[in-house]
Amino acid sequence: MTVHARVEHVGSLLRPQFLRDAREAYARGELTPAELKAAEDRAVREIVAMQEELGLPVVGDGEMRRESFQSELTAACDGFTGVDFNAWLWGAWHSAEVGDVTVARPAGLAVIDAGRPATFGFHLCRGNQLSRWLVSGGYDAIAAPVFGRVNADRLLLEYDDERSGTFDPLRLVPGDKVVVLGLVTTKTSQIEPLEQIKVRLDQASSLIDAERLALSPQCGFATSVAGNAITAEAQRAKLALLVRAARDFLPASTAT
């Protein structure tokens, strides 16, 4: 069965402190693999229960077992060198709230090219680590080649602030793709007004049929284990806001 969900999240959710403590203890050799797994299992159970309580139509494990969304590649493949936590953080990061920071690329880090994973969703990210971003600009210059050629059913696009540009590029999304609008930021704890979400949806639906729209946060809440500068309470409130907005302002989810 395929669920045509009107609301989802990008994948990563804040790791609870007990799990972060367990990972650090494991790295120091103070926990066994079984004890770390028990902490991960508890975190997964709790985060799945939270998503179910909020009424999210699709739930995930919040990436509780991952150091970063990239880390599974290096864990599964031979040939990588120089991979530590900073391998996921290097770059020139920006934020008006928490300040800019530049992290040097780790010496000896080897990077390989990889094919597109077998997935039906494509998230076009502008950078998301510790509440900072890497790049800004609208989708105009890349909309035609990327939106038209990427082999995915759902395009998860960041539209949480002025860095994202206008909705005009949505005109170029092929008719067989759903656009998942990331209208809620994961970078701060400030909760967006419900009416603001409605206004933005109305603007987007003037360019693309509402049947082809869905909602999500702009990116993950914790692209790496460190997470963004946002509280667990705000994370829950933002997910609840999206569930309500999808229920009130978009066609009902369907299954085929």
C-alpha cells in the first residue's frame, strides 16, 4: 500500500540526552555494544510513540542510531579515511541566531562519489547543522534540470525563510511529483503561527494544485547527533502544528 501523506518530517529528530550520554560512554569504552543498543532501542520506542501521539501518518526512528545522516555510508563501505564527527560538520556555516562558524575539512578525509539511493523522496538541503546553514538562494536556476530529471515521487523543499526565494520555480515541477513544502524551521524554537502556514499554502496552491502539496519541517531537527539549538518541546509543537495545518488546509491523505 502506498500512502499519499500530506505531512511528514525529513527524518532526523533530536536525540534525547540519555542517548547522547550513552554514545559518549560507549566511545570511552564504558558501555558494551548491547548496552548502547538498549539505549538506542529506548530512544526509538519513545520517538515513535511521540509521532504516533501527534497523528503523523508516516513515522520513523528519528535516526536515533546514527551519528549523522551521512554516517551510514561510511559505516557500510570500505575505503574511507579520516572520518570522525568533524567529517559531518566542515564548511562555512551561517546563523543570525547562534552566530557564524567555519569548520575546516579534516585532514586526510577521503570522499567518494555514490549513486542515488533507492528512495522515492528527494530533499534539496541548504545545510543544517547546529542551527546553521551553508548556502542561500532560490531554486530558479536549478528548477528545470533538477525538478524535471530527479527520479523521485516527492520533492522536499526548504521554504522556511527569505533565503529560499519565491514559489515561482514550482511551476516547473512535473505533474507526477508531489511537492512537500518545508514551511516550518528546525533551526529555532520559535513556533510559526498557524495562519502563516495557511497564507503560504494559498500562495503555493496558486502555482501547483493542492492535491500535489504536502507539508514538512524545512530540514531535520538533528542532522547529526549534536542536533539543532531547539528544545524537544518546540520540536513536538512544530510537528503538531504541521499535522494540524495539513488536516485543516490540505486535502486528506489517501492510500492506494
